[in-house]
Amino acid sequence: MLYTADVVIEQSVNSSLMEMPDEERLTSTDGLDENHDYGQICDVRIDEAIETIANEAELLTRIESIPEEEQEEALAEISDELFDDFDSLIRLDFGVAGLVEALTAIGCATISSCNGGVMGGSHAMPHPWIIFHAPTNLVDLLLRAAEEANAGLTNNDSGMLEVYSDDIWKFNRMAGHLIKQYKETLLN
């Protein structure tokens, strides 16, 4: 069973507040002000993001089909699989990896993420959340993908973007919409 959160979804971005960090800042090994456990995720190809999105969708479907009385054991088994079989999911919470990779593949720089404890347990945020930098030329694309998935997308106090949702499936759908729209934009 996947948990849902109580959060108001809003899509509103002020691109004048946004800026992309320089390469030196993003390659920091000491962590960033926003995330002291920062690990750079870069050079993600579109096909890698698509594979991760599909893997997460398959696992989300599997998790939703688990009878309640078998959840604890099944979730532990799935958690072990994540670390054994899916390299892209190792450094990220389950459920956010597909969107993190999609954002990275199109030119954004993710800073921090959390799945909000969708499979239980204590997490940094009470809902799925990713904070990132984006080039201003991607704002319309990001907003369309967020709207289609009914995910929230706003600037935080520092001007960075935050994508969030009440349901982890929305991150998976937004990642798919984002990749599809990005590919369509490249073809035009």
C-alpha cells in the first residue's frame, strides 16, 4: 500500500527568481548549503530515464497489489531488490528516481529529494518532493508536465524549483510527460 499526503497542489513558477548553479558548485564533494549529503547525478541519458520510469511504474503496481497482511514482508523483499537490481535507484528514495533522472536528462540540476515515506517510515518531508535548478527555457515544459500529472511546481524561497505531490504516482506520470514533451520539442 502506498501512502498519500495531505498537500495543496499549485503550479506557479517565477522564472526571474531562477538561476542555474555553476559547475564548481554542482561538483562539490563537501555537500551544498541546501543538502549536505548531496551526490551529483549527471550525464543521465533520456533512454536511462525512460528505463528508470518504467522500472518504478512496475514496482509501484506491484506494491499496490500486495495484500495488507503481506505488506511488511513484501516491502522488505522489494527494498532488497531495489538495492540488488536497480543501479539508478540506489542513491535515491524509491519513487523519486524516475523524475530525478528525467529532470537531469533534460538539463536540470537536482539538489535534494524525498519520497515522503510512501512505503512507511520516517522521512525528511511529509510528501514526495524534489528541489532542483532549471534553465529558464524549460519553465513552460516543466509547468505543462506538472499540470498533466497534477503535481505541484513552485519556486522556493531561494528561487529554486520544487516539485511535490500528494501521491508518488504523480511523480512517475510527470516524469513520463516530461520526457515525451522534451522529445517532441527536439523533433520540432
